[in-house]
Amino acid sequence: MTSISSASPAFTGKDPHNRLFGPLPDVTAEAGYDEDHPARVGFFTDTSVCIGCKACEVACKEWNTLPMDDSHGTRDVIGLSGMSYDNTGQLGANSWRHVAFIEQVRTVDLPMPTVGRPGDDPRGSVLNAEALTEFDPQTGQSGTDKQVRWLMSSDVCKHCTHAGCLDVCPTGALFRSEFGTVVVQGDICNGCGYCVSACPYGVINRREDDGRVFKCTMCYDRLTDGLMPACATACPTQSIQFGDLDELQARADARLATLKEQGVETARLYGRDEDDGVGGNGAFFLLLDEPEVYGLPPDPVVTTRDLPAMWKAAGKAALMIVGVAATAVFGSRRPR
Amino acid sequence: MICRSEGRAFGQPDPAGGGSIDGVKTWLDAWPVFRQLTGPDPLGRGRAARSRGTEAVVSRTATADRVAASVCPYCAVGCAQKVYVENERITQIEGDPDSPISRGRLCPKGSASKQLVTSPTRVTKVRYRRPYGTEWEDLDLDTAMEMIADRVLEARRKGWQEVDGPPENRHRVNRTMGVASLGGATLDNEENYLMKKLYSALGAIQIENQARI
Amino acid sequence: MTEGIATPGGGWRRADGGQAAQPRTKRRKGGRRGGRGEIAMVDDVEFTSYYGRPILKAPVWKSPDVPLYLFLGGAAGSSSILAALADVTGRPALTRVGRYVSGGGALASVVFLIHDLGRPARFLHMLRVFKPTSPLSVGTYILAPFSAAASTTAAVELLGWFPGLKRFGGVVAALFGGPLATYTGVLLANTAVPTWHAAHTQLPFVFGASGMAAGGGLCMVFTPLAESEPARRMAIAGAAIELAVVRRVEGSDSIVAEPYHLGRPGVLMRAARACTASGLGLALLGGRTRAGAVGSGLLLAAGSLLTRFGVFEAGVASAKDPKYVVVPQRERLAARAHEHASTITR
Amino acid sequence: MPGLGASFGRGGATNFLEDLANSDCIVIEGSNMAECHPVGFQWVMEAKARGAKVVHIDPRFTRTSAVADLHVPLRVGTDIAFLGGLIRYVLDNDLYFREYVVAYTNAAAIVGEEFVDTEDLGGLFSGFDPETRTYDEASWSYEPSGQDSRTDDPGEAAEQERSEQHPDVKHSDRAQAAGSGGPPIPSKPHRDETLEHPRTVFQILKRHFARYTPEMVAEVCGIEPEVFEQVARWVTENSNRDRTTAWVYSVGWTQHSVGAQYIRTASILQTLLGNIGRPGGGIMALRGHASIQGSTDVPTLFNLLPGYLPMPHAMQHQTLDEYCADAAGKGGFWGNKRAYTVSLLKAWFGDAAQPENDFRFDWIPKINGDHSSYRTIADMIEGKVHGYFLVGENPTVGHPNGRMNRFGLANLDWLVVRDLQMIESATFWNESPEIETGELAPETIGTEVFFLPAASHVEKEGTFTQTQRLLQWRQKAVEPPGDARSDLWFYFHLGRILRSRLADSTDPRDQALLHMTWDYPVHGETRDPDAEAVLREINGTGPDGRALSTYVDMADDGSTSGGCWIYTGVFADEVNQAARRTPAREPGAVASEWGWAWPLNRRMLYNRASADPEGRPWSERKKYVYWDSAAGEWTGADVPDVERTKRPDYVPPEGASAQDALAGTDPFVMQGDGKAWLYAPAGLVDGPLPTHYEPVESVVENALYAQQASPTVERIEGPWNRENPSMSEVFPFQVTTYRLTEHHTAGGMSRTLPYLAELQPEFFVEVSPELAALRGLTHGDYATLVSTRTAIEAKVLVTERVRPIRLRGGQVVHQIGMPYHWAYSGLSTGDSANDLLGIALDANTHIQEDKVSTADIVPGRRPRGPELLEFVESYRRRAGVGSGRVGVNGRAPVAEGDGDDQVT
């Protein structure tokens, strides 16, 4: 028997079952799937073991038959970006994985800036055993006055718990799949472009010659066949790990603990915290520097968190118009 | 009218042909707003929003006619590949997780293997450039093989040596210096074997391979 | 615009260094001419980014389609209310003009909305679901009945048929007119675009007020003086509120208000203010003359239009510069860290 | 890989990739493994996750360095100095694995009195002939022990040894014949197991490496002594009974004028540390192409027959007896050379090969010098070569000195190119840079070009042999499109047509062709030959006609056949063992039923050394193959690399030969003495021990010896291959070339693919900020690089990952990084890095030194057309080298009669 349920509590953000932000233990059930739906799956991208090979980018494009483009997303054009080895530039309609390359150097604060023969400098070397043993992953020690480190990180759609793109999609083209992922339905999207502005990570984008928007589907079709997404399948060093989200979270916590133990103070998880502005990510990361260094927002918040307040304001503003109009009409002298 | 066209765009096909109560029901079910109002997905974020295309999604790994066991042709790690074939066309190439060496993983080049073998810029017809010619010409494969055979015999003859070396150090060599060959290191062992065998039988010795480089 | 040389110390934080590699200094007020607002802005605030590249995708909405849509929706919405009330109070000329403005505006806005789609043929997919979380979905369910009612009303008004239906249509349109004029504020605010989202409780008022200024202004232009007074009053009230709220939005202490003052959006916003303010003055002082009504009505409409363009482009500019994403979020994090200073360790 | 062959007896990687996970320390040197072998690199990351230290020693900070624990940015071309320093460190501090060294290496062997080391000859060894620039190795020999210099034919063997030293023989790459089976040695040496005798290998080693102090290493390599010490500590702390260190190298070592000696140095170090033949140890040679190991095992190389049998040399090998004399009666598996050779001849010539006709040994053509690829190119320019086959190779881009390569092609009668895409080597006649400069024109080029489309790897079946000697069978997925055919098809049918053309010939020279076995079954519409039948022929058959299971069963009487003896067993039990796909039980375990590895499915070579002389594992942690005394056989995780039932205490009886001449404690079964060679008394043409020489083109003076560059470097001289003078102000910067993850070698398989082209879309060079400032180079703009060969332009990437090196005296060495994938065709285009390079060869291998050269770099784009020629010529004039001007199609200019062209 069908019953008409009211959407209004959700509208206020106060419906315990349809919250617009905050942790959601079962985002899939939230989207109307039965109890026996598959576990929510996700990506854990451990950038401390990324070797920047871009296999993820190519495997993704091969599976999803995406067009080639340059670092600005211009389709069927290529050119050197000058951003280290990153010629993909960004996530977009044509690139659903993007490997960022960040070159960093810092001067070693100790004396002896140049290489020379031993004994030339009585104060000895900049390097000592302790300094050498506590390097970060992705830190090469280069044996002179400068330390170089080259960070690499494969970015992807975050498949947010509270996905702005999904929330604002007016056609239902973007939907939550039974795996808890966020997917665009190509037969529905009419290219309104709202999702593009709603994504706090700048992930989804419109392919201009096609008119529709595109982004990572976490290989929805492969998931239905019991396969891993193409990128995680290809990743040579398991920097991209795919699996049940809770399992990945446990693995990530353990990895972080290990790195911290090894003295890698710069390691941190990104998108792991369910109390963050998007209720945690389905695709989260272990980073070795601040998120913005990788082109990620440091504290993203799903825009719909504030939607109840906005609707309230819009309602008040509409009443204001009616009030002003009424005052204007009724306060004016009647024409003769 | 709106709903009808929408129903065609994304709804389920209407088996009852419309008009009957069942037909209306099916047609209503196909309208996500109805599913929103009546189902567990009032906000239309998940189950209610699923399209006909989504319900029909199937992985092309699942529809393949067969899967061939192969090996990546790029570097020498020797990553195992699974080659999916459907209607005699390659639909996907990916790593074979059973491989003890690669564990199913591929680098960007290996991941681009499908593009390598299905590339539209692959040359699939014999091309021929005549001496002093300024254009490529077409040539039949059989004709090309016959022409090459002619030229091999002629070059072999022109470059034949019974003996070689300065007078004080002259030895039988039984070979031709007229034909040389350079192979890539993506040749199969079987191919290399036939090449070396045939060239040696012809007396050709300047047989080289990328392995030198 | 991109640099391949790594910045020494850029973002590299380590335990041994003690503190962050670079201090985040407080923003200086104003902001200087920053070219395209990328690296050139670094001297203004210090923040880290990925080669100065945007974090967000700039809105793909086209200009002028969307700003025009916002403008027309506002004008049509407010004028439909005006028309309905004028009808009730026996102002046939104002009623007629109001219906024409709202009907014409409704039709045109539908056209612009559809034209802005990547796949215009799929416009009807908008009616596939009803998403309260999507202002565009809600807006569709506002615009659809509104445009149907308003344009039908305008048509029968023009043709002079079915007077009864006319009033009914006018009332229906008026019911949806207010939401139509203000939901567009939510439409822009409910995005990750920093400058838009920051003003999320104000934009509906900006747009509602601006819609009244535009609707009132346009009705003033076409309505004989005898009946134009309500339009003038609504326009004056709208313009006054618009100026006041925009001032608050632009004057915000947050860095994300900066785009309102820079570049093209800055020019647009200044022009909008000039038009609206002068329109307001003219309406107050000379709005009861025909020439004054026409002049002030046009100025107010122009001001409203420029506001829409200005707000739209300021948002686009804010999405293109990572500064407007990183700095406010960093400030937010810092504030939160300050709150929990005792428990948080970096 | 003669460096490995001369050290251990086989030229292949000693371990397998998965085994890297068992390492406690991994040193990657001369390889950018993460970028060039990303999937193999997972095992390095696995080891790292288990706590191993990962060191990357490389001039450039690469994606490998990025995830290493330590990056050592040594100056390009100084690896021998670095490794030599490590050897000295190990010897001086008594950190070598003494028990292993004494038992399993030739450390105790006593070298003859005539040997004089580089220490006493200013960087040369005894026996050098400056005229021919070759060594006579006689003085390098062991002091004979007298008792066991046994051979079946002493006279012939002596003759062989004499002729071995002839320059013609030297130039014919005999070293590579040590690919399986170390070089033959005349006799087993005297030994002093106390290692105290001054002429023991051990003491010679100590003296030879005495000057490679940490300070000297720092000076030569341009690194901190402390960094060196850190590496030394990590390596030695992780090399003992319980722990092992692995060394990984690739073409960063081989592509040097002393490439084989680079590998030798690492071999010496790893042997001293006791890391060979043990899990997590070894030397991992990473090959760069799908079947590059296979292409040397079943060689299409001028100097080899299948299974590393040398190509017969005209001076030495007119008969089968002469051919086998050096090995007959010798110790080690090399002792069965005759059986392998006869089986090969039976496989090729079938019934026509009989004992009474010497198994038709005379049908194998003879070599008498260098017939390698580069020499052949020079010969082409001279008009000496008429026809050329390019089979999946793109030399005008992938080989150094593209211009010279193109001149070679322009002087052929005909050229057959077989490839997937229209590669640059097929379009040289109308699209090459020399068309633009006017040096070539279609109207003057008489080369007839046939482009035949080839089948891709999924359109044919067959085996690749990957980097760890593993053969893996590929199934055919689909038919090739259009005219595309497999190379197997092409050669089979070409042979068929040639045989039918000559069917009636009685000319002796045609008889080999007419009598060779060429009756493979064919399949399908295109009549594709059956690759499995070919593989079975390679495997060989026994007297009963069934496939052989092991080469041990090969006989020299003609009763067995086999096309490549080291591959015998790949078709054991009539089963295609290479097609097996049984996964390993757990990650890193030895997956013995996945594919098939030569020899005899052994995954780790010399694994007898994983046990102590008594046959017990060195430690529980590093247990691998050991003697099970109860069962009376060797057992363990892998196929033992020793006869299964040979007792550890076996002592060869007087007069034993082949494997029977090796003791139960001899793990290096392919060596005549069963030992790993710290000192190579034979097998390498440039010295028994590695010595640091500067690269041929260097901006630095050799700090170790008066001898600047390797004395035996081979050069091919002509106007099209000038050499940049060392320490020249005209060419003040060091250049190194390399690959990127996103592309594959000459680019035919990557620049044509959108998904790869977009990832690295343009040719670029990497320079340090300091060099950019010095030369006014702008990030993202063009720069022009100039050498005596030509000038090319590239986009500039300024990066801190490339750094200048300051040497003593303040000399600053700037290094320019240059990936070599580009040329004018495909989606991603640019000038070709290899055009900048010259050809100078390692005399052991005829492999070119393209990892290091010199050039100048200036901002902006290069001149176009004929102006380019004048631009480069002006550099040549300033550097004082000969003109590079050429005549029609690159031939020597008639007017100048420039006589320095040595190609005769």
C-alpha cells in the first residue's frame, strides 16, 4: 500500500532520517534502499605511497571512454602545463582521476651550504644519521643544502555523505546508488549545470560539446559485476584502495598511526572525519601536507547545510514583496 | 502530456499499453515524483531517482564473449592482462589479479593497451614508396611479399661473401652482407627464433635487436 | 600563470620546524588591483594553493542568460503581485501593464532558462523529480505554474477574452510571484561559490527587493500616472531595500566580499548602485511626473539588471580564485581550533 | 648482460621481482624503477612497508626518489666510483660475509704474476695495445694449479685462447656469449683460503679499490661523504646471515661506455656481502621491453646463437670441433656446449644434419668483427648494405644520432618496416628533419619502402620472456585487422616463398635454406603458423620424439634436438608450461606454476648459495633452498639450482667434466670453477676489475686516474657522428636521457595514443634554477640544445629536482635532463632527444653511451632549414672538431675528401 510521506521535515533539516549535514551511519538506506543493500564502498587514497604514474587516470579513461583534454579541460587539445609532471591539471568532465604533483624544497638550516671535500668545513655536515632516518615518505634526501620532496596524489570525486551535487540536481540525474556512491545518469542529465557550482571540491563539470555533466561514477557498472573500479584495479602501489568504507576507514586509521609512529608528523587524513562539513567522504585521503597544497579545500561544507536558512529567508523575502506591494497598492490613493 | 513524454524518456516500458489500471500504475511508477511520494526516498536522492538506463546498466566485462589471457607489451615486468572480446572486438583490457608478479595492476601504458590495439590511426593496409617516389602508394599484401622475396634474393646475391678478411687472415664466412635486420624487443620468442633461423639459413648476419640498445 | 619551480618551504610543515612554514597574516582591507587575482594577490593575503589554480569549478551558467533570467523572474514576480492587487483595487491600466510585464517576463525567463541548459531538449526532465534540496527543482515547480498562469493571463488580457479566467490566472501568478522573485537568491546562494554562499540569508532579500525595484520600475514606465503610484511606491521601497541589503553584503568583513569591488563585477556593482540610487532619487522627487516616472522606472530596472549581473559575476570571480576558498575556510578552522585549543594537536 | 654473465655465469636477473619484498634494504641505482617499471615497483613498496630501507642513487630526483628513504644525487656517470667506494668500505671494515666469500667466490684464487693493475699503470691494466685499443687478457689469468687444466683437445683449446685475443674477435661481442655459462677459463686456479696471499683475488681487490675512499667518492660523485656513509651503513647492516640487500639496475647502467663494468662493480659488492642466490638479495636487472630478455635468450643478435651460444667466428670456428674446443671437458654446465650446439643444428636442419657432415655446422654463417647495429648503419651510408628489415623498431627516434640513422636508411635499396603505426623510421624520406635542412630529399632517395602492418600483442599467440627470465604465453584474442599480420606469419611465409623460388637450386649457398625444417602447421584463413609448434621446436625433442624436459638430457650424437637449450623444459611433458596460470598461494611466495622460467623453472638463480656450505640455511629468516639429508636431496621453495641429489660434501673426482667437475659447494654452476667472480680473469674486454673512467663526453677531469675515459671505447667516426670534446667550454653541460612513465621508448606505442599523449604532451628538458639563471632560460618557454651532431629545441621545465653539483676547486657541473620519447609524428610531438647524441660504444656489448653526453643550451627556438646546419657547424668549428657537412643522402662530401671516416 502506498502512503504519501511528507518531505517537509527534511526541508527543515530536522528530520532525523533526512538530515542535510552531519554523520549518517547508513547513507544508502537514507536514499531509500532496502535493508539488505550492499555495504557502502569507497576509495582510500594513501598519497604516501603514490608514485605518480597516472595509471589511475588512464585506466579510468579507458574504461569510461573519456575524451582527451589539456590541463584546462579543453577537449581534444594537448599542451605542456608547466606544473611539474601534471598535465591533467584538474578533475573535470574528461578527467575523473587527477594526479597532482607538488615539488617542494626547503633549505636545511644547518651550516655548510655547498658540497665540498670533507674537512673543508670543520663543523661537519648538514646531515647526520638521525636526520636521515626520520624522513617522510615522499621525501628524498638530496645530500646537500636542500631537501627536495615531491608529493603526488591522485584526486577523485569524494562521493560525499552529503553530496551537494546530488542535492541540487533538479532532474534526479545525480543519484545515490545502492553502493552508497554518487552517480550521474547520462540518460537524464539535461545539463543545467547546477551541480557544477554546488560541488565544494570542484569535481563535477559540464562537457561543453555534449552539454551534460560528468564525473567519477566509482565505476558503477563494474561494481554491478563485482569488480573493483578501474583506477583501483590498476594502481600499482595500492595508493588507491577500494573496499567497504568502514573497512577502509579502519585501515586508514592504522596507516596514519603507523606513520605517526615513524615520526611522519605531516601525515593526516582528509575526508575521513564524519563530523566534517560534508558528513565525511566516500573517497578519502591520507595527505602529507595541508589540503590546499594539493588543490583541495581545507574545510569544505556542503552548501545544503544552510538550505533551511535560505528557504526561510526566501519565504520572508517573498512575504516582504507581498507586504510591500500590498502597502504600496492599498496605501496609494485610489484612482478616480 | 508532460508526464507521458517523461515516461518515455526515463520510465519503464509500458507492457499493458496504457489505458488499463495496471498501465496507469506502471506509468505512475515510472514517474519518480510518484515514487518519491510513495516510497522510502522522499527527497528523490536515491532509489526513486533511478532511471531506465541505470536499471539496465551492465558491465561490459559481464557481456564479453570470451576473455583471452595475455601479457602487457610495454616494459619487461610482464604484467598479465585479461582481454575481453565481444563480437570479435576488444572491449576491455585490464590486469589479471591472479598474476603473482603484477597482482592485476597495470601502469598507465599497460592501462592504455586497449587504445594501443584499437587505435584508429593504426595502419592496416600495406603502404609502398617506390624509389625516388614522393607519395605512398597502395600495394596488395601478396604482391608485397613476392616483391620483398625478389629483393631479398637480389640483395643476398649482391652482398654474398664466400671468404672475408685480409689476405693473411682470410677465412670462409659463407654469408651475405647485403641484408640486415633490426627487431624490436616486443617480438615473441617464437618470432625471434624463426627470424634467426631464416636469416642464418640465408647467410645474413647483421641481425640485431633492441636488446642491443 | 603557473609556476614550475617549487616555492621554498611552501606548505611544508614538519615537527622539527615548529610552526607552519608561513604565517597566515590577516587580510588587509580593500585589496589592491590584482590583475587576474591569482599569484598577484598573494601579497594581499598569504595562502597556499595548487599552482594558483582554482579549487572550485566556475559556474557554467551562461551570461547574459542567467542574469537576465534572474532579472526577469524578479520583475515578473513582483509585477504579478502588483497586477493582482491592482486588479482587486480597480486599477485596470496598472493591472494590464503588470500582467504584460509578468507574462512577458515569465515567457522570456523560461526561454533563457532553457537556453542555458546543456541539453535544452531535456528541459522537461526538470519535472521528473521534486527535490526540495534543489532550488532549481523547487524553482521549476514555481516557474512552471507561474509562467503558465502569467503568460495565459497576459495573452487573454491582450486578446480580451474570458475576463473571469483572467482574474483567476492573475491570482495564481501572484501566488507564485513572490517565491519566483526570491527563490533565485537561494538558487545562487545554495552553491559552493564563496561569494554567493556567504550571503545566503541576504541574497533572497537582495533579489526580492531588486525584483520589486525592477517590477515596480517597469510598471511605472508603462502605466499612466493616474494608476502608477503603487508601482512607484513598490519600486521606491524595493530600491531602498536593495541598496541597504547590497550595502551590507558588499561591506561584509569577509574576504569573499572582495569580488564585489574588483574588476568587472566591481564596475557592475558600482553602476548598479548608481542607477538604483539615482532611480530612487528621481522616483522620490519626480516620480509623479510622466517623464520622471519613465526615467526613474528605467533607471531602477537598469539598476536591478546590473545588480543581477554584478552579483552573478562576483560569484564567478570568487569561484575562480582559490583564495576565496582557502582563506575563509582556514579562518573557520582556526576559529574552531581556537575553541578546542586545549585538545587539538597539529 | 655480460656484467652479470662474467660474474655469476648467467646474464639474467638473479632474483625475481616478487622476491624484492623479502629484502631488508633495496638500492635502486641506474634505474628509475617507479617510473619505468611501476608495477614491478609494488614489491619495493611492499618491502618498504615491511620495514626495508629504500635507497635511490641517481643524478635526478625522480618519482623513485620521491618515495625512497634516501636519494643520493650523484653526478652522472660516476657509479663505479660510488660502488667502488662501497667495496672499499666493506673490505676495510671487514664487513664482508667471510664464510660465503671464501666458499662461494673466487676470492681465494691466486692470479698470475703477469697481471698489473690500474693502480700501477695510470688507469690501464696489463696487456693493453694502444694501436688497436684492445686488451690481451692473457696476463689476467689465474695462476694455473696445473693439476686440472684438462680439456679433450688441449692443442685446439690453446689455439682458441690465442685467437680469442685477436681484435676481430674482441669486436664481435664475445662477452655477451656469457649470457648463460660464464666465459671459458683455461684452468682451475690455485687457492689460498686464508685470503692472505698477495696475489689472491681478495688482496688484489683490496689494493684495486684502496683509492676509492669516502672522500674520493664525495669528490668524484659530488655528494656528501656522510651520505655515502649512510648508504654504506644501511647496506652492510642489512647484509648478513639474517638480512639481505637487493640491488636494482636498468639501462641507467648499461647505456654507458663502461656499462658492463658498472654491473660488475655491483656484482662484486653483492658477492662480498653474500647477497647473491639468497631471498631478498641479488641483482635485479630490469629490462625495458616486453621480451628484451627473450630477444637475447633467443637472440636476434649478430654475435649470438640461441641460448647464448656464440655465433661462430671465422677465425676460430670453421668446424664443430673448433667451435666446442674451448668448452669440451671443462667444468660447469658449459661443458656440454657440444650437446647444445648439435641439438640446435638438429632443430634447424633436421635430417640434413648428421654426424658425418658435422651436423651442417658449415651452414651457419660466420662473423669476423663488429656487425652490430650501429656499425651496420655506418655500412649503409657507405652503400654496403642493400636491404633492411625494421621489425617493431624505430631507430630514427629510439637510437642515438637519429640523423646518422636516417642517412643510413636513405642509402638502402629497399627497406621493410613492420609496425602498428606509421613510425618515423618509415617516413624518413619525406618528413624527417633533414628534409627541412635540405640534406635529404625524396627525389634523391632511392630507397624503396614497404610498410607492412603488424599484428598487436592480442592478435597473435606466443611467449614473451620478461625481466626475471619468465616465459608467459599469450593467447590470441582476435584476428588482426586488414593486412596486419604477425611477424611469425611474415617470416614463415617469406621463408616459404624464398624456398619455393630456390627449390631447384643446387648452389651450395642455398642448401641451408632448402634443407632447414620449415613445416610448421598453419591455421585459419591467413595461414598463420602455429606458435606452439615453434615453441616446442625451441624446447626440443628426445630420441623418442617427445618433448625434452631438461637440457641435461641433450646429447651430442644427434639423437636430440632443441632450438634453444636454456628453454628446454618449457614444453616438458608435451605441455606448454609458459601458459600455466596458477596463482601463488600468498603474495611474494614463489609461484612456480605461473609461466615458466629458464633455466628449468628456477625463479632464483644460484639458490644453492642460500644455504651454507654444509647445505643448511644461513638463517631461519632467509631459508630458501637447503639440503635435506634425510631425503638425500636439495629442497625448498624453489627448484634448486644444483643437481637435486648432489651432496653438499661432493668433491669432484679427478677427470670429471661438466657439472660433475663442480663440488657440492659450488653454487655458480655455469662458471667453469663454480664460483662467483670477484675478479674476472676472462670474459670482459675492458678489464678484470671495474675502474672509474669519465664518460666519453664529460665536463670533468678524471680525478682517479690519468686515463680520462675508458681506453677500449668503440667509436664510429664520420661527419655524421662527431664527438663533443671533453671539458670543452663549447659544450659545458652534462646531458642525460631517460624515459617517463607516460611514454614508451621511441613513442610509436605511446605518442600515438590520446590517453598517453595528453599526460606528457610535449618534448621538454629539465634544468635547475641555477642553470636557468645562468643561461636565461624561462620556465615553459623554448630552449635550444646543441651538440656536434645537431641542435634541437624543447620546452624548459625549471625544477629544483635537478641540481648543479659543485666540485672541489669550485667547478660547477650542470646537468640537463632530457626524456627521449619524441619526434615529429603522432599526437604528442617534438624534436627528438636522440638526435643530439652521438654514438660511442661499450666494447663489451656495443651498447651506446646515451645516459651521459654534453651539450650547450641557449634560450629560444632553434634555427630552421639550412640555417640550422650553419648554426651547428659554428659550434663544431668553435670546439675544434671536424666538419659535419655531408654530401647527397648523407654520404661523405666528395669535394672535401674528408678521410677520417674509418668505416672500411
